[in-house]
Amino acid sequence: MSNGTADKSGGLTSENSERDSGSNNPLRFRRTVIPILLTLAAILIGWGILLITSGQNNALADLFPNWTPLALFGFALVFLALGLLNMLSIRNKRGGIPR
């Protein structure tokens, strides 16, 4: 059973889609930020691994101080945690029903 109504193209529109499409909706912003945070975390982890595995004979190791990979991993953990917390928060606000 569907709770929506037929639109001009013959498809169904949900009452939730009208509510979610507002530009002032904080859930819409949070859903947009989740993939950005997770992508930044993945990039920072990859960059940190690249710095660690580049070796001493590589010029890349000379460009950055020794603590740089640890800082990158730390920021990656922060972005990953923020992304996961946003996902869990949105899931709880929607009643645990995946969309």
C-alpha cells in the first residue's frame, strides 16, 4: 500500500518528499554532509598511508614532518566519527526505518 498521491507523470509522490524538499530542512543538510565527511576520512587515511609507505628515499617524506601521518589519521577519525554519528542520528529521527 502506498500513502502517496499520483503526480502528472503517473508516479507517486509522498507527503514526506514535500516536507524533505525544503531548503531549510536540517535533515537534508545532514544527509548531504555524510558522504562528504566519509570521503574526506578516506582521503586523509590514504594520504597518511602514502606518507608512511613512501620510504626514506622518496622526496615526499622530506616535504612533511614525521608527525603529519598521525595528524592525518586523527582528523580522519574525527571525520569518520562525525559521519557515523550523523547517520545514526538521522536513522533515529526517522524512526529506524531505512529509506
